[in-house]
Amino acid sequence: MIEVILREDIKTLGKAGQLVRVKPGYARNFLLPQGLAYEATPGNKKRIEAEGKARTARLAAERAGAEQLAATLGRLTLTITAKAGEGDRLFGSITAQDVADALAAQGQAIDKRKLELEHPIKTVGTHRVPVRLHPDVPAAVTVVVTAE
């Protein structure tokens, strides 16, 4: 077993900046070439401390930006018109890409992968679509689907 310092969060190992013991082959063949970890030398320990301070500042800035965007998205209501049949069922569905396009038209460019739409919307009505902006900042946008 050898010791490495993680540069990024790895689900099965630990958080960034943490000192972990792994098998030599895992470190040599995966963690080190991918840039996910450093060898645990005294120089690298100092380096990781400096990166940790920079990461903390960056995460605080990202969180502040995410909170501001979450507040904006919370006030936003998107209206999407689609063809519907009997029982207010849509012909087709409204997907995360459709919601992302409607957000872009409103001036809020958000990647469709950040929209946590479990299933495509298939009915007319008002729906809340959760948005993953930051792990600690919950956000959602209201989507109103109307019949054409």
C-alpha cells in the first residue's frame, strides 16, 4: 500500500486534499496518470494545502453565484406550448432539452444535464423542474405546459 493525496473528490476513496492509502497499481495506473492524486511527499503536502485554500475560495464564489442564480430561477416561470390530445396528454413530451432551450430564450443559459427531470413531462399543467447548480444550493424552475 502506498499513500497518495487526492486532488479531487473520488466517490470510493475520499475528499480532495485527503491522505489515503491505496494499492500501488491503482495509484500508478489510474490515480497519478489521470491527475486525480499526488504522491504523498512533503513537497506535495505543502502544494495540496495551497490548492485547498484556492479550492475553498473558488467553492465559496461558486456557491454565491449558484445562490444568486437559484433565486433568479425561483422567480422564473417558463411557458411551453405543445400539441395535446384527450385528457390533457401531450403528443410527445417535454424533455430537459426543451426546458433548457426555454431557459436560454429567457436569458438563463443552463446546461440540460443540470436539469434533474426524472421523466419527460407528458401532461398539460404546472410542473417544478429541479436544477442542480451546486450540491448545497437547491433550485427549481416552474414550467407551465399549455395545449396548442
